[in-house]
Amino acid sequence: MGGGEQATQKQAAMGKLTARERVQELLDADSFHEYDLFVEHTCNDFDMDKKRLPADGVITGTGMIGGHPVSVFAQDFTVAGGSLGLAHARKITKVMDHALKMGMPLIGINDSGGARIQEGVNSLAGYGEIFYRNTIASGVIPQLSVILGPCAGGAVYSPALTDFVFVVDKISKMFITGPEVIKTVLGEEISMEDLGGARVQTEITGNAHFFAESEMECMGQIKRLLTFIPWSNKAPALALPPRPPKVSFDIERIIPPEANKPYDIRDVIRSIVDNSDFLEVQERWASNIVIGFARIEGQTVGIVGNQPLVMAGVLDVDSSDKAARFIRYCDAFNIPLVTLVDLPGYLPGVDQEHAGVIRHGAKLLYSYSEATVPKITVILRKAYGGGYIAMCSRHLGADFVFAWPTAEIAVMGPEGAANIIFRNEIQTAANPDEMRKKKVQEYSEKFANPYIAAANGHIDAVIPPSETRASIVHSLRVSTNKTEIRPTRKHGIPPF
């Protein structure tokens, strides 16, 4: 099958599996049932009536992963470059409809040169029908896109509409306009890898969520993700027996006593989740915030945490987008949210203002406020200004808010606040530096601690780090039957 021995050998020479090999590696052994094998195009122009394209360049069907059903399509680059015509597209939309109707994940393996030019507008119609179904299925079933070759032009918008995008180094290519067009229009030379390769999509654009060194590693990532997320929005994720965190992650020793010293928020996460097992999402992009899936008492939770190792965990345009989208995913699929807070606020500067930090930052506020799943927040250290509000504060609807004794909750840091509030006293003092230190200490003792917020009911409890997991476990248990009544509306209008 496929495009013949020569085309298959060329595919292998590029370090790529064939479409059928990919399906076999992804699914449980002998579980794949193929549909529409004999569908063919009906185009008669440009000598297309003389060309037979096996399976019309795309394999579609259903199978099992870990004993659970999934729908899958895999474009076959050995057949006319995997180009998409109307019949090809309708094979895909048929299996998409099947996935939605049956409430199972949809996995699309993209390896295509783009629209089949010979079919003209029918190719464009095919893409439109796919995009429409991506949108209708959004938030109902998981949609995973795997880029294992070129994904160019209009084809890139289907992966962009799905929940998670997987890419493989040196194999995946995503772009709207190719290097040839860029050279013709702009006179610039650029390689496909530098334009839209796997590293570009995971480190610069944020279009992809998981990076792998090989196709086999990529298949493993897909299978692991599917163990954490629900199969549809009507059922919870697979529950596993609870397991304590590994003793090597000692929550009492992770955060340094000095407030200005960084640490890895992922160590805190691993110190409170089952078996210290954390699946990070978009690890390589906007790494000043960390998002991902874990389990607590066997149940899947979504984790959002500021990363003090990168830019002190400050919020900016990209990290706001990254967290907001993840929060909305968790809310759509009824996954409780645990937020770990340690940040100095939003990133200041002309570049951020001109990039639209107001609009992008508002996405985070919107997504937390909109979410109705159980929301649990733990303030570890700094929580200043708008950053305190944005990171799932009580004021945005957090159900439970805890703070460590090291938490500093204020409009701004003690240094900046003291310089403003006590400016005259500092300037007129005999020893301004000594007076500044005194006033910083005075402000810290009065405001930069969790007890003022706790006294006002904004924090439920000030807890030692050792009680963090137990507090989260209890919060999740009592939130099992959480319901919220919201005003009737068609939908809200997020600050896209």
C-alpha cells in the first residue's frame, strides 16, 4: 500500500516512519480498524483522472490505546505528498464526526505538502470542513495533533485549533508561507527548519506543546498524556491508586530562606503530587510559568505555578497566554486546578506594553474567573500587585487559598513601597541608607506577610509547607460535588 516502494524508501531515508507504521506504533497491537480504504478522488482535471492515489493519501480508522478507544487519521506523504483534496478531507471529517459522536479522543498525524492544487477550491473547502469540526469538538473531546513532516499553508490551522500539538526534531515543519515564498517576496534566505521546525514551534512561537527527539519518543508522549486527561468532557480522567510523593523531594528544604534567591517550582510540585510524577506542558516556551498534569490521591489535577528560576516568575504576554489556555482546557474537561504562587507581578517595560500586556494579561484574569472547577491556591512567597490578583486569588473565585508563613502579599515589594511611602523621611534622615533599611523592615512586618490578608478573610489558612499536600487533598475531597450558578448567556467574550 501507499505510494510504492520507491516513495516508501524515500520516506525512510528522511528518518520518517510510514503512515501505517505510525498508526501501528501508536495503537495497541492488532486494535486498528481502518475505514474508507477504497475512497478515491473524483478530480478529472490536469490528468488527475489517470492517477490512482491509494486511500487518497490518508489512513483513517479507530483503535485502542491502553485498552481505550480513539479515532485516528494519518496522512500518507508517499501518496501525492499527502496532499489534501476533497475526498481526502472528507475521510478525515468522517472520522472526526465519529470521534465526537462516540465521545473518544481524536488523534491526527499530519504529514502533507498542503492543498492538492489540481482540485482548486475543493481543497480549500475540505480544509474549511475540518476547521469547523475542530471548533465544534473543542472542549468536548480531546484533540491531539502530531506533526510528522510538513504542515504548511492553511493546513496549520487545524493543529492550532486542537488541544495539544506534538513535534519531532528535524522532522516536523509548520509554517504559513514557505522559504521559497519568503525569498521571492522579501528577498530573505531561510531554511525550513529555522522557519518552522520543531524547536521554533516549541521555544519561540508556542504553537507546539511537546517536543521529541524521535517519532517513537513522540508516540510515548501521546500515550502518557492520555493517561492523565479525560476521554471526553462527560467522564473523569482515569483514576489510579494514590501514591505518596517521593521522599527525595523534601518540601521543607526546597525554598531558600532568602526572599531574592530562586528555586525550581517543579521541585515543589513533585513534593506534593502522587509519586512525584508531573507531566509538564509547553516546557520550552514561556518558562517563567509552569503548567502541566499530575495526580493527587489518584485523581488528575492541573498545575499552574510561577517559576522563580526564570525572570523571577514574573507574568508577561506569553506566560499569560500559556496559563490562560491551559486553565480553560482544565475547566472544559472538569480537571481541578492547583495554583502555586510566587511572583513579583507583571513584567514592566515599553516592549511589554506595546506587545499588549494589558490584553494578554487579562486573559489570565478571565480564564480563572470563568473556571468553575475546584480551584485551590497556595501562596508560597511573593504575591505582589496585579500578579497576586491574577494568580487565582480569592477575588477571582478561588475556592481555597492557603499561604505559607513566608508569603509576602502586598501592592508591591517592601523596597519599592518603602521608597514611596517614606520618601520624605528617608531623604531628610541623617543616614538615608540606614533609614531606608529601617522603613523597609517596618513595611515588611506590617504588610509583606500573609496575616493581614488572612485577617481580612482573603486567605483561609496560613500553613507550614509540610501541610501543603494534606490541605490540597482535603480541599479536593470536599469539592467533589462543587456547583456554581452563573448568569445565562450564549458565551462570554474573552480578551483574545
